[in-house]
Amino acid sequence: MTGYNLIDKKEIKKVVKAGLLSSDSIAMWVTAVLVIVLLNLDYAIYAGIALSIVLYLKDTNKAPIKLLIPSQGKDSQIIEQEILSVNEKVDVLIIQLEGNLYFGAASDLADKLENIVSKSRVFILRMKYVTTMDLTSLSALKVFIRNVREAGGILIISGVKPELESMLKKSNVGSDIGLDNIFMAENEIFASSTNALERARAVLNCEKDNSSESMACNLLKSASKF
């Protein structure tokens, strides 16, 4: 009766509804079977914990990245269009990093960034949605910064939170890309992104040739006002 009362039946129903192949479901059923099969209950619990860790690492070893390009919407509104890949070189490419960037996702992060080094003149690296970043992922980011610079491109970082600012300073990212290309996260909605787009206009020299501005400059001009 004591063991039966320890079973959280409501939680089991939630896990079952999530699907048999979900990480939680696999860990739960494996642990349940081992509790019955193994003579020692402790070993079954340890096995379930170990399996949960393995499944968690498997689920989080991919770096969540979104590729966005500014495009013209209705009524001259500027929208950010998400794309799966960049086939041709563009003037401005927004790279939105998300989630927990730890050592397990560093290799995937490096590979994804490497594939787009030559795909844009100006990269805006948006870090507003990054929760944590360790030194291994930061090293992958620094390699990308170096490769972009060697390819003749410009990198702008926006949405930097205070907890990530100190890490960027200690790793000399500011000296690598220039302090004027780093924009902190602000309370005002879109403030950091707007500042980054303004900087992109300056990098593309949009103000020097008003007679024949490129499509990218016109979009950035509207986006900065937005």
C-alpha cells in the first residue's frame, strides 16, 4: 500500500499522452519494467535517472537557430521572413540563437554557422532568446566571427543580456567585431533589433548614395523607423 500510494497516476497520464516515443515516456516505462525485473529497487531508479540524462543530452545536442531576412510586407510594413537555407548571397541576414547553448550543442552550432559564413555582407546575431552559453559554444561563436571577418563580412550582435555581457567582454568579442557592433538587450520592444538594423545601414553605406539606394537599404530604412 505504501508503494502504491507513491505512484503519481495523474503524472503518468500526462506522460502517456505526450507519446510513447517521448523522452519522458521512455524513461518512465524503462524504469517501471526494471522495478519489476531487478531484485534491487535502487538499481532500477539509478538506471532510470541515467537514461533520463542520456535522453536529455540527446534532445539538447542541437543548437536552435533561425535564419531571418527583412522583407517588404503589406502597407510598407517590414517583416522578418524565416528561411530554411540561404541559396544566394544577401545583404543582411539575421541569425537568431535560442535556448541553452552548452558544450553538447557546440559542434552543431559551429557546423550551422560555418555553412552561412559566405552567405551575407552583414550578419545580425540576435542573442535575446539565449538562456545560457558556455565557453565551448562561445569558442564556436568566435570562430564564426573570425571567418566572417576573413570573408570580408561584418557581424553585429544584438539583444545581449547582462549575464552574457561579461562573458563576451572576457573573451574579447568586443575587440574582434568592435564595440559599436554590440547592442545590449533593452526593455523597450524591438529597441535592440532596431539599433542593430541602423548599424547595418551604416555598414552598407546607405547614406552615401541617396540617388540609387539598394533594396536592402530601403528595407533597412523602413525597418529602423519601425
